[in-house]
Amino acid sequence: MKRIGLVLNPHRLNAPSVARELIEWLLKKGCQIWVEEKLANALGKSNLGSPSDELADRIELLIVLGGDGTLLYGTHLVWKKDIPILGINLGSLGFLTEVTQEELYPVLGPILEDKIEYEERMLVKAEVIRKGSPIQSFRGLNEVAITMGPIARVITLEISIEGEYLGAYAADGVVVATPTGSTAYSLSAGGPILNPAMEALVLTPICPHTLAIRPIVLPNTHSIEIVVKESPQGAVLTVDGQEGFPLAESDRILLAKAERSIRIIKSPRGFYGLVRTKLRWGGLPEREG
């Protein structure tokens, strides 16, 4: 792999210096580098700049420097192409950016020689229907969240699964998460952790008015319909914390497994080790031997 795209979070203190060093290393390896124009200018590498909407057509590997939010941003740039993503964690809590800064070059070396291992991560698709007509569609790696508007007031959402009415949720909203996203917003709202190799959807209520409403795990073959029944202050659909769309009463949102997946390059450690270290399960020192 010689055509490399680079996305970074410039607000991470060490991200620009790591990016400049990485660019020089890749150039010495004979790689062609592309960076989003605004970031290329900020790095003093304007000759490497590419418009955001053209980046995916120019590269065969995307490297992300930052945290999970930066990787989600990168995902939205390349999801229409089968481009593997290597996430380098420059923050603290990161389930998607699994590779540490110290592991960057040992992991990247074999990748440039096409010795690559990646996981196919499913995406969730959301389509907004208003007055009988589709008006917008989205794809997300982590989740689609439907939440209350700017004023903290309960909204009512009617939910059906595979055409079968499930019930009306009076809550702050709901999250429909992929297995990858099960360790993000859904987890904070009380949802279960799923291994990202699974293919399923998690429907998690956000602060429901009744404790009888609990998260539910659905097969990836099932579709979900959510109708905004009551929302005096409006509601908002948010995808991966990257895209937002205002909803109106009576809007229907259709959710299902997307037609494409995302390729995330595997880290040197396993998923369960990440759960233990990132979530500090047990709180005890790591086992020796």
C-alpha cells in the first residue's frame, strides 16, 4: 500500500508533530500522502492537500491520529469505499483507535507490504421519512441517536421492529448502536457490551420515564421503525456525534444494517483486553505470567 490518507485531531497537543514525523517516514518509504487541505496547510504541507470529498478516491489506506471521535470523522469520509482504517490513539479512552503511538511504526511497516489484518465492522443505516417521502439518509459506525431538542423535555417515540409494534417510549431519546458502538453512547445509557465481530443492533433507551423499558439486542436482519410522536421542542437525529439532523413530529426513522461495512485494522491486543484496560474492570493489577 503506497497511497496513504492522513486525518488527525489538530487539538491534540502532540498530533501535529506526530503527523509531520509520520509524513516524512512515509515519504522515505516511497508513499504518496494525501491530507485534508485545511490540515495540510496547518502542517505546512499544502502540496499534500486534498479536498475532503476527493480523499477517498485518492487513497488505499487511511491513518487516523487522535481519538475515537477523529476515527469516526474519518469513517464518514471513506465509508463508500473499501478502504482500511488504522487508528492511532493519542488520547486516553479509545476502543476504535486501538494502536498506541509507540506501536505506530511496528504496526505500519507490515501494512505497507500488504501484510494486513482487518476486521469488517458493520454500519447502521438511518433513513428519515417525512410526509411519506424520504428526505435524508445516513450511515454510522457507532450509533444513531434520537434525542430531545434544545430544551430538556421528555419526547415520545413509537417503536416497531420488523413491522411489529414494540411500544411507546417516553424518554430523553433512544440509541440504536452497532456492536462497535456498544462501548460508546449506548454503554453510557445502560446498554450491553457486544463483541465488535458480531452483527447485531442494540436498541437502548436514554433515561426512560419507566424502568420497565430496557435495552434490547436485535439480529442484524431486523429493521427498526421509530416515529416521533410527541416532541414539543423538536428532536434531533445524531450520527456518530458527527452529523445532526432536526426532526419534526410524525417523522419516521427507518434503521437497519447498512449495505456496506468498514474495515478497521486489528491492533496487537484483543477486544477483551481492551475492555479490561479501557474500562478498568476489576480495578486490580494485571495478572503476571
